[in-house]
Amino acid sequence: MVGDLAVHWQELSQSNEELSEDFASQDSDRPIPPFFFHYFRPNGVGLKPYFDGYPYGDEIYQRIMEIYDVTLCNDPSQAYFTVNSPDILTKDALTVLGEHYVQSLRNMLSDMKISNVISQEKVDIHIIQGRCPSEAHKIDTAYYIYELKNDYFNSFKLDSEFMSLYRCDCIYYMTCSYDLVYYVLWPLISEQSAVDKPYDAGFNLWKSGADTVFIDNKTLNIYVEAFVE
């Protein structure tokens, strides 16, 4: 174990003047710059030493590298990491991903002993070509499910240096999605949870360029720029 994550990462960043200054400007509540991972765009080169020596470091590093891999063609000046040129999937393949997503949510809710948020009957999955309307995520069911996914992750007691990445929002600012934060940090929790890889399905949809919204408890819309019938 190499010690306090923020201190160690600041030491590793001394050769990068801009990043080093960014570390020096942080306060004690958020010691790691929230845009830390932006310094290693587009391909994450140089990031590996930051994870060496810590429990679960390799697993978390590999998950972060998945984000770099699918956003590789981003202009580094872009504010956030966005999926570039995802594989165009068939409607059936997207539906299967949606079914996995529904089941993963059911598993989380069951572990929290919460019922009726998602219908136990078959959920209708609609594949819609185009961008998801911004107001869709404000639908009561969609917002409630988003909050429950947060609650599930936060229900576990974690004693790990990598929780600094959560508290400082470093991973969040990569994609502006806590779902991806929870996917990246899940190795810290996996041994505590009765649910197997609950955030993988959402991550796989994101990698496919898809956006998901429950418009009610038995209807899931999956928005994607293009798909094959």
C-alpha cells in the first residue's frame, strides 16, 4: 500500500506543471482535481502508475481505460468524454441489452427490499432513433430510478483510498454520469453485494451510444443515433 491517494497522486504529477498547479489549488475536502482524468486524454497514456500498489487498483484502472477506449477520437478540448462512432447494433441486440439493464435494476431493488418501482411483468422496451429529450430524465419514474441506483452504491460501507475519486467527482466529470462512476468503482464493493455486476448493463448501453429512460414502471425507452432493423 503506497499511502494517501491524493498525496501520492500529487507527487506523481510533479512533472506536469499544469496538473501539479491544479493539485496545489485544491482544498482539503476535494484534494484531487475534478478534471484530473482530462489531463490524460485521449488514450490514458501515463495513468497506470497512479493505480499501482493499491488494492483493486488494476481492476479500477482497467475500467477507466474502457472509457478512454470508447472516447478515443474526442477532441481533447471537449468538456467531457463522449462515445465516438459506436458499433451500430441491431434492434434485437439493443433490446437484449435493455433486458439485461432491466434485470440488473430489479436485482438492485430486490437487494434493497424495494418493490413496485419496476413492474414484475414484462417491461416494454422501445428502441428510438434520435437523441433523448433532455426533459425525459425529469420524468418521476426515471428520476426515482436514478436516485435508487445512487442509494444502492451508497448503502455499502467502503474503506478505500479510491473513494477519494468519488468524493472529488474525478470520474463523474469524465462523462457526467454517476452510473459510470459506480461501474468503475464496483470492484471495491463486489464482495459485499449479493448482486453480480449490477452496473455493467448500463455501462454496456452507454458504450453502444444509447441513452435509457423509464417513462413509467413498465416502459423503457432506449434512444440511439442509429440501429439496424
